[in-house]
Amino acid sequence: MKTSEKTDTVAIGRVGSAAGLKGEFRVNLYAADSVNLKEGKNLLFRRTGNVPESDSELKEFSAVCERVRYQKEKPVLCVEGISDRNAAEAIRGMEICIEPEDL
């Protein structure tokens, strides 16, 4: 998991609730298809909204998608650096972005 400051990205969805105990989480996609979520793809996670500067939460990081599975036709992801339920809950609500050339 790496921090990143790149801003020219395309938002594809938002992190939903944790799924299980091993760091997987549900994704709420902005578009109906999920062709942009693939194993090995680099994803940027960004916290949006007004976050106070004194807040110690991670505001932005990038991670490689390790696994994609579907539960009731919705994607469930596992990414590097997120290995338990607490870590998955900590990123809940973050926006998921990709590089424009990865579309």
C-alpha cells in the first residue's frame, strides 16, 4: 500500500461494507459494469469530503487488486495491505479511482 498524490484519475466506485474477516470489502460501482476491476490492477483510494487536518485517518493510498469475486452480482475486492476486517472497515466510504489509461 502506497500513498499517492495523483489527481488526474477517474472515480469508478466507493468502498462499501466489509465482507468476512480477511479484509475483503464490497464495492458500490458508479457504473453498472465492473470491467475496470481486475486482479493486478492498481487502484487509488481517496477519502472525499471535509476531513479535518488533525484527523489521523489515511486520506489517500494506492493498492494492487489481489482478488475480485462477486456476491449477489456485486464486486467484492481484496487488495494488498488490507488483511483483516478492521482494516476493511477503516477504508469504508473511500472513493475508488483508476488512471484514465486503465479504462
